[in-house]
Amino acid sequence: MSYMEDHWDATGIARRIKDKEISALEAATESINRIESENKRLNAVVYKRYEKALSEAKRADLNKPFAGVPLLLKDISHGLKGEPVTAGSRLLAANKAQATSHFVSSLIEAGFIILGHTNAPEFGLKNITESQLHGAALNPHNPQYSPGGSSGGAAASVASGMVPVAAASDGGGSIRIPASFCGLIGLKPTRGRIAVGPGSGRQWQGAAIDFAITKSIRDTAGLLDSLQTYQKEAAFHTPIYEKGYMNVLTQQKRKKLTVAFNTASPVGTPVSDEAVSAVKKMAKWLERQGHHVVEAAPDLNGIELMQQYYLMNSGEMAALRFSLEKSLGRTLTSEDMEIESWVMAEAGLKTGAGEFSASLSAWDFAAERMESFHRRYDLYLTPATSFGAPKVGELTPTFKRIQELLKVSQLKAIEQQLLIYEMFEPALTYSPFTQLANLTGQPAISLPTGKTTDDRPIGIQFMASKGNEDLLIELGAELEEHQLLLF
């Protein structure tokens, strides 16, 4: 039996390598074989560095926690010096990383063997993975459906068994959404918990954070132990969790938690019966286990928060456009970018400094409200996504719609922001629950406890107060032990 069968997670593979049951070279070779077999139907991996990876596997340092474990990076921000990183954009098709990011350096220091990069949508702006440069990534549970985004290639690679764990990033749910659609575990850590940079200390003003998609709670805990850091050059910092997250898994007595749950979309969009059922079943189970469960929601205006989120994205895309024009030595046109990127960059040109600053103040207000909420409730339970995965192509705008969106430059600033909200509303309908944690900086986790009527995955989400990943790990372990994680 192959060591890469579903029950072998990264922790298990690392242990077998340390015990010399298999070699790091064998592990890498097996993973490469799986990629070559599965990627033909899933299009999850867009760049491969097999020869270098095999060479590195031969020299694996067995003293490292994940020594010899094969891993894939994400084709956005996960720079490995000299290797391609395109951000899913035709503009960057020939781009190579000028430096290895702090996050990737941390993964290498933990012992991982990097096999390549996974598919992602252009500039990570969408909750599906369908770029013009690389094409659509497909969901291993049913290739007619999307694996989600923006870490869709990462999720597809783990769910299909290509690798036991994949690096990912989350700026509005980009770890948790594909984890929900693919039946995996997706943690977005507290802002400042994981290394960023170099030279990019405010990824989306702190909304975006790097981590991974996994298939076991112990992998999530072990990765947090390996990757948590206090990085002086970063814009945001979170105290090191000195106890260690793996130790949370083995503690003798677990806390009885107060859990608030809510199934209503914060932006008033529909929520499927399957998503509601998954949350309510979990609420009842938690109550039977002795946790105190209450139906409650924070006092926040979800629509206004999303508007502020999109305004930030507009400013960030305008800044990226300036940078690209400078490096390319020419003015960009709508032909250079996918429509979502172009619309946001155009709107960003009319976003005033005062408006941008005010939008960040709205984030801080939401963070204050959520901290007050968590003084009453340890955890906040919602659907991770409102529905199972959309079909491939379902959220792609029609030619007619693209022509309407191209008129964005003719609109006033307020009209542009309304257009952006309308542009993303079909996608937002699938995933309205995830963005809050990005704005407030809280940790949140998607766990695979639900199914659609045709047996595709749909996850639930728990949020905790800043710095309290241990509660999410502890509860995730309890669910895993009771075999409530379905996939």
C-alpha cells in the first residue's frame, strides 16, 4: 500500500521518514507520481520543480519536524528565489521570484520538500480558481465543480492525495472556502502569527495571511508550532504561543466552551439547507458534550463591512497596477487584466486617501465589537460557505456583462464601488461568512462536517478571539476523535 494513501498525513509521513521506514527521496518520488497521475484531470499544479526537489530530498535533515515531507506552494506571494510565481496573471507569465519569502523560508526550515506551485486565480481576487493564464482547477470530489479559491489548486492537490499538505493564503476566505468545498481543514491564523515579507508587511493591509490546507488537526497544530514567529520587520505581531499547539492535542482535560452560532448570511444572501443543517447539527452535538451553546450573532453591519473590504481591495489593486506599469515601462489597458482585476484597479484610481483610511477604521471598529462578543462567547460558529462548490464556469461573467463592467472608468467613485459589490455578489453568495475574520484579524477554521444532497463537502466555520488558535485546535481535535470530520 502506498504511504500516500489518505490516512497518511504530513505528521505520519515525517515520522516514517525519521524512523527510516521510507526515505525522503521515496516520499518525494511517490508524490511526484501522484501529481503526474492526478493533475491531468484536475489542473491543480501549474509549475513543477521535480529535479531540484529530488536533489533536496536526498539531503533532507531528519532533525527537522517535517523533514522530507513533500509540499506545494501557492502561485501567489509564495516566492522561491529564481522560480516562477505568476499570481495567475498573464502579465506575470514570465515572472520569477527575486527572493524567497519569509513564509517559504519557514517552510523550508521546517523540512518540507517543495515540488512546485499550485493554481490560483488572478491576483487572488476570486473564490474560484479559473484564470485565463492557467485555466480552471477542478474539484477532486466531482471535476464538474470548482475546488474554490483563491487557494483552489492547493485544496485540490491535498484532496486528491498529490501531497499531504499544501501552502495557502487567506485574504477573504481563500483557505477556508476551498477547504469547505474540498472536505479539508482550513485554518486562517491570527493576524501577525505567521511570517510575511520580505518587504510586504501589510498584505492587503493585514487582511491576508499565509498558512496551509491540511487533512488532519495534528498537521494543523504541528504547522502552527513550526511556523509561528515574532518577526520584527512585520507590521503586525502576535505573542508566541509558548505552550505549543501539539501539546493542546494531548492535554488531559478539555475546556467546556461557550459557543454562539448563527446561520443567517451577514449580507442577506441565501444560505442552503445543507449549510444550515451542518451548523445546527454541530450546535446540538456540542451541547450534548457539555459545551454551552447559544444562538447569537455580533452586532455588525455585514454589508457595510463588505463595502469597506472592497474599497481596500480597490486601493490595493490600483497600487499593484502602478507597480506593474513601472516595472513593464508602459500603461496597462483592460486587455492586460481579467475583468475583476481591471474594475478594481480602475475604482482604486478614484479612491481617496481619506476614504481608504476610513475603511480601515471600520475594520478596527469591527475588531472591537468582536472582542466584546468573545468576552461572552469563546467561539462563534457559522457555515464556512453557504453552499457546496459552484460548477466550473458558473461564476464567470458573460461577454455582455464584461462589456458593461468595462464602463467602470466612466462612473463616479461611489458608483464604481456599487458596481464592484454587484460584480462580486454572485460569488459572495457562496461565501459571505469568511471575510469578517480577515478584517478583524481573528483566527478562524473551516472543518469538513457537512455534505450536500449529492455527497459533496460543505464545511462549518469556528472563529475565536485573537491569539486563541488553541481553542480551535482543541475543538477540532475533539471533533476528529469523534469521527465528525467527514472527508
